[in-house]
Amino acid sequence: MMKKLHDDPSLVIYNKAPGMPVQADKTGDVSLLELAEKYAKRTLHLVHRMDRPVSGAILLAKTKAVMTALTEQFRNRHIDKEYLAIVQVMPPQPEGTLVHYLKKNEAKNISVAFPEEQPGSERAELHYRVLGSSERFHLLHIQLLTGRHHQIRAQLAAIGCPIRGDVKYGFKRSNKDRSIGLHSWKLSFEHPHSGETLSVVAPLPEEVVWKAFQGILEVV
């Protein structure tokens, strides 16, 4: 369900499996944070969010001071987050930057993307690039330029390219394991103590559609 990618006295990074909650929720299912604290035998602090059906690299701080420093990096966009997304519909261009204004619908727990600013909306920006295609699907590299609720899911759906399995945002069929084809692939940031750049790569989920794209990633 989770595999350790990096561990040092300041922080730990895990590769979360799809379907696992990051923190305790109303389902009562065991969360990544609970397991990580059990293994570490100490309190850990979440630095960023990840939706339950999404997989990939997630960062936990071992002290409040480290959490504060890393949160500041996120706020100032000094943390580089790269995602991979699987879609069935090819985007209109092989590469591009998407800018929308997202407004959260609390009742449905979704974000609606608008082309123009709306009251209560937040500006959302990402860059995408098509890395390759299989017989039925296309693999996109996503560079997040802002961090909004369900941003990648909402923005790709807004251009007619909902993520595989993401029925909440318009994909026709769910995946058997209730995952969606979105993976937090690479995470790079300045280590709060050493000052050096720390980069991790999260291996893809063990699932047949993801495996079809493994060869493409090896030459990226």
C-alpha cells in the first residue's frame, strides 16, 4: 500500500498506492499517516494533500519546524511537483499551458473550472505535454504551477480530457480498484536542513495500463 522513497532525520517520503487515504476519514480505513507514524514510532506532519484515488510521492515532516519550512516552499512555489496522467481523449495540442478559474462545490466535493474569473474562484495553471500513446490511451506529463483542489482533474476535464477512471469528472467508467490514472511522479525541493536539492521519483502503480507506458518513461 505504501513504499518508502526517502527517509532522514527531518522528513520521510512515501509512494502511496491508489485508493489509500492520506489521513483518517469517515470511512475508517487505515491511512498512510497512521501507518507511517506506526513505523516511525513518532508523530509526523502532512505537508501537502493527495486525493485518495491518486498514487505517488507524498511528503511527511518529522517536526513542526520542518513542516513550516516545507509548507513555505509550497506556498512560494519552490517545490517542483510533476505528475503523470492517463487520458483517453488526446488534448487539442501535444503541449500547452492551461489557465482556468476553479470554484469548489463543497456539497459535491468537486472543483468547477471556468475560463474567466468568477466570484470566489481561484486561478489555476498547469503545463502539460503528451509523452506517448498506447492502443487506447495517452500519457501526459503534468507540471503544476499552482496548487488547487482537484486542479489537474478539473482542468483536464475542462478541455474534454477526463482522467481514466475519474467518473467524478466525466470519465465514462470507473477503474476496478476505484483508482484514477493520476500519479505524483517526481518531487523536487530544497532540503530544509542541508539546503541541497532533494529529488525523488515514485515508481508507477503495478497495473496493466500503467505498465504499458513504462517503456516511454525510460527514454523521457
